Amino acid sequence: MSTAPGTCPASEPPSGHASEPTSEAPPGPGSDSSPESAPELFTWEFASDPYPAYAWLRERAPVHRTTLPSGVEAWLVTRYADARQALADQRLSKNPAHHDESPHAKGKTGIPGERKAELMTHLLNIDPPDHTRLRRLVSKAFTPRRVAEFAPRVQELTDRLIDSFVEKGSADLIHEFAFPLPIYAICDLLGVPEEDQDDFRDWAGMMIRHGGGPRGGVARSVKKMRGYLAELIHRKREEPGDDLISGLIKASDHGEHLTENEAAAMAFILLFAGFETTVNLIGNGMYQLLRHPGQRERLQDSIAAGETGLLETGIEELLRYDGPVEMATWRYATESLVIGGQEVPAGDPVLVVLAAADRDPERFDGPDTLDLARRDNQHLGYGHGIHYCLGAPLARLEGQTALATLLTRLPDLRLAADPAELRWRGGLIMRGLRTLPVEFTPSVRLF
């Protein structure tokens, strides 16, 4: 579970090819170009490398109104200082009820299928005081102790997955490693029985495709997952265990408990938020290490020496440089407000572009340089304010374990494709590779 409210994934409905951005409001302060000269957003070329376009927006239109591929109009916030303000501004609600949506836009924000499946009452969609109550209850079940105790299981899963391909000399690190690892990890943490975990893998696979599967497949997968979680919660009430769902059921505060709908919604979002972000953290992170051999070799030497400092700072730098969450999840202006000198009307959606803010030269020295030893690195990959990522400790654990074990067990790991040929998954909130083919010297399994 590598993210939580503020940066947790809430996938845009399948978009196909992106639409031309529009600029119905004037560009932000400092703009010296007409809207027509703005870079084209949300194309396949943009998905491969969005950073030049984001640099243009930061410089010339830092709070930019555009039409998203789904047809929804929203504001993109791209500068670091403005992003921090917006992430913490309680006038920007997480509740979709505040969206002044047109009939065309209805149902096109948030996670496809969650409304029909009654999964809206989770931390991504609510504000204080309900958010405060639910987060406090969930925090009681999701403790640092639980994460620390989970470390051996994450290592076991990591080694088992590498064992499945280590003798071949080649692999697709997304499908054979980065995707199954967080699925099995979060299923174990939630208390999903092993015999049911492949079903979760199938449902999660449909949800991550962003339009690559059959029409309506995401919503059907959400519905199946909701039905399963409701049944599992009922069983855990009768026979609780030492798992997160049992902890959610038992958690109380001044006599308050989660309702069954709240528990199902929370379990769903913890699972949904806990796998795609980690898939992308591992995939994007390893991809960037393979493309920066000097940094990769430095990290390998540090790990071989038994040091942890560079691995710890390195994960944070990979989150900043090419993180798994491109944009923070949806926010809606509850009143007219000003962000970065730009007036945002009440009811308008606002998307904070974490990928742009975390490369802002006003905040980071050499922002387009990957420096695993970077110390002054208060990136926004885990969010900011009351919606700061609840799952950040587990994200760090999974990311560090996965990358360190790959670099140790497969020391000559190398890309098996031209970077220009790699494709990135279409979507709005998340940023991740579809595949990551690699080659290495075959070796023996550990077990």
C-alpha cells in the first residue's frame, strides 16, 4: 500500500487518444505566449516524457485550465509552492459532491465503478470531520509496528518472484515482478486468504490497464472486489485474525467503529492505492537506474558494503525524479479562490501535478538530474497536509527491498529494448511503464 489520501491513485476512465488542451481562462502570471502555443498534453508522446511540457507550464502558465481526455475541464497546478498550498488548502475539497459538473462530465472523476459499488466513503473522497475520524481509526490498525513486522514477508515474496525467472536470463520486470509483488503483499497484509489472491491479481490487472481491456472491465472488477470484500469482512467479524481488515473492524475511537460500508471502502482503497503506486515505483525506479549506470553502480556498491543510507535517500530521489503518481487525486473548489495568482471558480476540479512540482528549479537544485544522494529532498510524492500518505512506510519498505534485491541478485541487469520503444500506460493520475524487458546472466534459484 504505497500511497494514501492526497496521492493515492484514482484512475481516470479509459481515455484512448488524448484531446487537445484548451485554455478557457487566461494563462497564469508571467505568461508570454498565447494559449495556442501551449504544449499538447495527454498524447502518447507526452506520456513518454511529460517533463518538457510541465517545464513550459511552470514557466508560462503555472495554474492552467485544460480539457482532459475524458472531456472534464480542470486546473493543473505545476509549481512547487503552489502545489504545497493547494494540497493543504481545505477550500479544495476531496468530496466529488462539490464538483460543479456538467452532464457530460458526470461520473468521469474518481475511480471507475466506485459510485455504483458503494465505495465512495473512503479517505480519498471525504473531508474533515469525517476524514479525521476515519483516518484516526485506520491509523490504529495500520501502525509502524505492523509494517516493521511485515518486512520478512516482503523479502520472502521478493525472492520468490525473482526465483521464478532467475534461471531464464530474461524477464519483463513489470508483469513478472513489479506487478505481482505489491498485490500479494497487500493481500497478505489485509488478510486475503492465499487461495483467493489470484482473483485479486486478475481484478487488479483489469483495473491497471486503463482502457487496454474489455469495455466496462474496470467497473466490473471493482464490483467483484467490493462483493468479495463485503463477504471477507463478514467472515472476519466472526473469526478475526492478526491482519489489517480485522484491525479495521476492531478499531474504535470513543465508542465509534467503522460501518461495514466504510470498512469495505477502506479495504478497497488500501488495496487499490497499495498496488499500482508500488508497481510504478519499482518499474520507474529500476528503469531510471538502468538509464543512469553511474548512479546504479554507486548504489550497488553501497548495498554490497552493507550500507543503507544511499538506498534510503535513493528511493526518495526516484520518487521525486520519476515518481509513480503523476498527479494528486481530484480536488474541487468549494468557493472561489486564488492559486498562484490565478482565480479558480467554485465547483472547478483542481489537479496538483506532482511530477511538475517535484522538478521545480525554484525548489530543487538541478531538478532534472538524478542524484541518489540528494539530501534536501522534500518531494511531494507522498502528498502534503492532512492527506499525507498513510502508507508511506510500507511504500519505502517495498521499494527498498525490491530494488536492493534485484541489484544484488541480478548484478548485470540491463535493458532488453530501446527506451524509445517502451510504452507508458495511459491514464491521468498514475505514471508507469506497460512493460520493462530486461536481460541478465542466468543464475540458480535460492530455494
